Amino acid sequence: MAFSERAWFSFWACLVILSSLTVSALSGNFYQDFDITWGDGRAKILNNGELLTLSLDKASGSGFQSKNEFLFGKIDMQLKLVPGNSAGTVTAYYLSSQGPTHDEIDFEFLGNLSGDPYILHTNVFSQGKGNREQQFYLWFDPTADFHTYSILWNPQRIVFSVDGIPIREFNNSESIGVPFPKSQPMRIYSSLWNADDWATRGGLVKTDWTQAPFTASYRNFKADACIWSSGASSCDSRSPSSTSNANAWWLSQELDSTSQERMGWVQKNYMIYNYCTDTKRFPQGLPLEC
Ligand SMILES: *[C@@H]1O[C@H](CO)[C@@H](O)[C@H](O)[C@H]1NC(C)=O
Ligand SMILES: *[C@@H]1O[C@H](CO)[C@@H](O)[C@H](O)[C@H]1NC(C)=O
């Protein structure tokens, strides 16, 4: 091989290696990771898989789900919610397993009249039982831009975060008899639908259909997670597709003191409902984990 040929060969070899690196770095692709499950064309994957939009009109909402099932993970998604008068609409973004004793970890965004605050509603179901709502206002307008909503789920705890700031922690309290989601794999689901019988000011404000279609957008999905497939976890060292547990730092992640302070700030200033302090609702005594 002449020198120039060799030089060209290494140049092309480098390009091939670089482009394959780029492909794995861009792994958050909606075509690759999600299926649109309902809405008859109202859900769309755009920009080569970088953007997904859901829409809602009087006839129907729409939704999607992940192709993979996960058993533990740190899952991030950026959402930009329905702008303007979104009263009556609900954008749900959650993890759920299947069946009557399912586990579920929920974010739900309850729309509002223009200029009035969205409510971020959260819940945790274990073994089919929920009733663990906490609700928050946000410290920004969630319709003006994309923000990151994250779920950390490991065997010790579940942490909900917004733009990296933890807003809620649900600890594993199995030692005092509270079931914790840790054996049923879950998929990611999202949907946009009409819930004007309860969503906005408890159902007082109805959806204004002259504003339809309503649209919510998604981008930058990232899952550092154990993928569940054919009864085995990718985090199990015996699995052929094992991610070494050393890389799965989030499997034992906990809140450091800075994160706890930030969570305290959110809960003090933006929390508007906490089932753990609702003594009227639980006259026989608050749930054990509280
Ligand atoms: C969760 O457990 C940690 C200790 O492991 C504790 O500091 C924290 O307050 C607990 N959080 C809740 C919400 O109970
Ligand atoms: C909508 O705005 C009203 C008035 O500010 C507020 O009470 C309510 O919590 C807001 N959010 C929802 C989803 O109702």
C-alpha cells in the first residue's frame, strides 16, 4: 500500500469508528425506544426520532409506551406541556407493571387556564395499592420550554426529580410491612387525555375545545436502567447482556445532604398536597410509611 492509500485507509477507519460511537451516544431515539399505542395519528415521532408529540382533541387523546420493560433504573425525559388554556387536560408520564397487583410510579400534569399554575401530581402504587398522592406547583412555566422529569428507582428508594432537583422520596419500608415495587418489571407510558371532570380546580373548569388540538412534546429520553427480557435482568451478572453493576451506580444511589436540602426547599415552597399529613382522609391513622 502506498503511503497515501494507507493514510486514506486510516482516515476512513477513524470515520467508521467515530460514526458508530455517535450512534450509541444518540441512543435516545423515539423510533427505537417507543411504540405509539393509541390516538389514531394524534401521536407523532418527528425529526428523525428526536421529538415526539402527543395531541388531544374532542374525539380522542393519544399515547405511547416503551418497547422495553425495566426493573430499576434512572429514567429521564424532557417534556414541554400543553401551552395556553390547558384546563381539563392531563398529561401522564409514568412507569407501570401489569395486572391487578401492579406497581406504578406516576407523574401527572394537570392543566390550567392561561397563566394559572399547572399541578404536578405524583403517586406510588405497590401491589395494586396507591393512595399516596403528593402534589406540587412548579417554580417555572412548564409550557414555555422543555424541562427534565426523572424517576430514580432502585431497591431502596424511589426519587422523583425535576431538572435534577428531587421533589419526592419514597423509601423502601418493607421492614415495617409496606410493600415496595421491586419484583415486577415496568414499562414507561405516557398519554394526553381529557379529564375535565376532575383535573382543574377539582373539575370546576372544563376543557375549552375551541383551543384544540392540545399538544405536549417530548425529547431527550435517557434510561440508565436494567432491561428486563425473557425473565432476566440486564443488570444480573449472569445475563449475557449484562451491564456491569459497577456501571449501575444508580442501583444504590441515595440523596446527599445538598439534594435533601433542595428537596426541603421544594416541599416547603411548592408542595400543595401530601397524603402523609392528611389526617382527615386517614382517620384510623396515617399510612405506615408516613
Ligand atoms: C428515607 O430514608 C432516609 C434514610 O435512609 C431518611 O434520611 C429520609 O428522611 C427518608 N425519607 C422519607 C421520605 O421518609
Ligand atoms: C389552577 O389555578 C387555580 C387558581 O390559581 C389553582 O387553585 C389550581 O390549583 C390550579 N391548578 C389546577 C390543576 O387546578
